Amino acid sequence: MTEEDIDKISFRDQTFLSTFQLHSDNAIDYFRLSPFYSPTCDNEVIRMQGLSPSSLLTMTGIQYTIAVVTNERPIAHVILVRKERRLSPERAVPLDFFYMLHGTVYKAPSLQEVLAGRLAAAADSLARCLSLLVECVAYTPGTGYTWAPSTTLPTTSTSSSTDPPPLHPVTPELLVDHSALETSETIPHFDEGGVNVAVRRLLADTAVHLTQAQAQTQTQAGD
């Protein structure tokens, strides 16, 4: 089985899970049933010879060890298995990671794959947000750059309900308080973590740049 095939499969043995409770003591035995397990590893050697798992420290070669266990009893919800090459009793080089989630075994993604996925999601969210910002900015020779909020701000009682909402001069406070934050919150696939915070900062920076551009335009017009 190639490395690409391993990335696309998962393993689950319902018979084992129905008979035994999965925990750190039998996690390697359960992992041994999966296609991720190498039959030439040191774990298989000590199993065939009836040796203690502690004997792995005195051997060199491919080994599987339990790296992390969460919610140990009565059932381990997540178990992380590390595939490593042991070079000495004190040194082992990690080669791969696998995790068991409620009894299903998966190959863990690499750090590069995780970062690439997060960056792609963040870039997509930023692109969607900026496309909304472009639609909200207007420019006329008389007023310069103005910001049209997506929601109507409170108006005085003398204004007619049929009048269109007025355009407001661009200020950082107006951008952030009335429109920028509202825009970021309306995008459903934003998470509540770093991406949303980053977008809010980007919107505030955009407001400052627009205000500076308006001030520069007015200065040039006065000259």
C-alpha cells in the first residue's frame, strides 16, 4: 500500500470494540489489526517472543508507542500512536503519527498539510471579506471617498422614510463600529479564533488607509 493510499483510508474493528474497552493497555493490540501496522516492526518481534513491552527500549528499528491518551477511563476517546525509528535506548526519531478517535484509526496529517489547510481557509475568508468591502466604498469628486453602511443608521425624525440612507464621511470609528465588524460577523464560515481576529484588524487598518487617502485628496484639492 502506497503512502497516498494510507492517507485516504481509516480502520475500525467493531468486533474488537464490542468485546474489549479500548484503552492504552490494548491500543497497540488494536492498532496491530489495522493496515497501518508494519508486521516487521519490533512490536511484532516482542509479541512473538512473549517479551515485555519495556524490551523495546533495548532494540533498534521501527516501533509503535502510545504518545497521548485523553479520557483514559472508562474509554479512551482519542489515542495518539507514534511510529518511530529507535536508534538507542535514549533516542528515537518520529516517522509518523496515527490517532484513534472513538475506536476509528486514522493517519494524522503532517504539519505542512495542517498549515496549508488553515492558510487556504484564512485566505478564502479574507478574499470574501474584501470583496464585500469594495462594494461599500464609494468615490465622488465632490465628497471623495465615502462609506455606505450596510445597515441604515438612526436618522432624525424630520427625514422621510423614503429617503435613501445618507453617505457618511470615512472615519476609522465609523468603519469599525458600524460596518466593518458587522461585515466580518455576517460571513458564516469564520471561526471564533485567529481568522476572525485577523480580519477585524485588517478592517481597522483598511479604515485608516481610506481616511488617509481622503485627507490627502482634500489637501491636494486645496492646493
